[in-house]
Amino acid sequence: MDNITNPHTGHFIGVDLGGTKIDSILVDQNNVPLDNVEMLTCPEEGKDAVIERIIASINKLAAGLPRGVDDVRAIGIGSPGPLNKEKGTVVDAPNLRWKDVPVTSVVRAATGLPVYLENDANVAALAENRMGAGRGTKNMVYVTVSTGIGSGLMLDGRLYSGTTGAAGELGHVTVVPDGPMCGCGNRGCLESLASGTAIARRAKEVASRAAGAGILAAAEGKIEKIDAVLVSCCAEAGDPMAIAILRNAFEYLGIAVANIVNLLNVEMVVIGGGVSNIGDVLFDTVRRAVDLRAFPFMAKDAKIVPAALGVDAGMLGAACYAMERWSEDYA
């Protein structure tokens, strides 16, 4: 049943599609979470199997409602990109092994519901703005720092996606000309200098030298065990090389954030993702860089804060995106 005009209930489902997990949530018309489901993505099994899991998670959440899927108004999907949102297509998502996959049309055909696709960092930005650390702000940027670096822009109270829906690729802003090679094919991108992957790479480079002996010892002599979490633990224990690696990475992040502040005059920059859990060394370094490099009158009004919603931001934001898009289209 196609329930585009169903007036009876106000439930929405948000799906956070990742390379490892599919996290889905059911919320009511007030964005109050009611239930959630987690499934493994298993992208190696192919796109059809992954989409079947998305549909299964939706059906499982809807099964708890009195009229099942007929009590759901719309579905939002947050996916890695780039995307073609108008066609509902994931253009290229290496972690999913997807190219030109029309995910929304398949999910809509299976459920009879409106399905809205948006970039995963963008829906996380929406969630932090509507119900998280940035609640009440009008101009806010969300930055996620983990394996890679992404961002979402909330401008004048609305999610800004750009001409083709690809705005917010902060991780691929050039910070150091002729710097390290980035996975996108460019050199010196922020992602190649300040992501968890970049931190791990730098630590592995120095681990075989005397200055990196502490990091190597923490990895039990196995360079392949070095990652950003281990570097963070070494820094907390006072290892000077680990501290230097983190400060260097977060100085580059601070430069990028200072550029955001100068360009957009935002009132808040919310930083999330796994690397943000490193804590004070990240936020203190970024704040100093912004104070040093941004115009003082703009830096003064730009708060740099940790995200509040953690790993739930993606699915909460996808549900919120579905609700707002459905309201624009059908309410």
C-alpha cells in the first residue's frame, strides 16, 4: 500500500548505511526514538543483498506498529557518497562496493513508502542541529573525523547540499600543496593529514625510529597493530612522539575549521566521529588554530564543541531528514 497521504500516524524510519553496519531507527512525529535495529552490511555479498537487509530492517521496525508499514510515512537513508539525490542513486561508495545503485527506487518498490536519500555526514549534521550539540543554532557546520573526514553544512537553518548535492567535502580541501597522497587522487587533502587513517600512517612511519619506540612497544612490536586509538593511548600516557603526531594532525584540522569560520561566519562547529573521542588535545588544538587564523570577531562567536549524539547521529538524522522532506512534499 502506498501511504503517501496516510493521515493516521506520524512514524518515520531512518537508515544509516555504512560499510560495516546498517543502523535503522523508528521515531514518532516528535522525533522520539521508539525502536532501533542493527544489521551487518556484508557488502561483499553484493548490492542486492545489502538492499534486502535495508528492507528487512525497515520491516522489522514497522512490525511493532499496529498497522505495520502502513503506520510509517517515509524513510530516510543516509549513505556515503557521492550521490544523485534526485534520482535516488548512490553514484560511488567504495566501502559498499557500489556504483550507480538506485537504492531509493528499490526500497520504495518494496515498501510503498516515500524514500529520501542524503549524504551520511549531512544527515548527522541535521541531527546534531535539531536535537544535539547544535540545537538552536542557525548556522552550524558538523565535521566528522574518523577513518576519513566529512562535513555537513547547516546554513540559515537548513541543510545546504550545493548544486549537485555534494557540498561539504571538507576532507578533500587542500591544506598542504604536494602533501601526502589522498585516496581521492589529490595530494595534501585534509583527510590525508588529519583523519584516523592519516594519524595511523604517520605513527607507523616513525615507529621504526628511536623517537617512535614507545608507540612500537605499545603495539607489541607489530607495526600493523598501530592505529589512531593506540596513538591516543600513548599520548595519554605522555609519549612525546604520540603527542606530537596528534597535535600536528589537529593543527591541520584547525586550519580547515578556521577557513570554515572565515568563509561561512558560523556560530558553531560541531566535531564528531571516532577520532573526536581523543578529546582535549583535539579541541584545544583546533580552538587555538581558529583563534590564530580566523578573523577575531568571527572566531569569538564560533563555538567549537564535541558532538552530542555519537553513533546514533546518522540514523536519527536520516529519520529527521525523512520527516522534513515528507512535510515539504506531502503535509
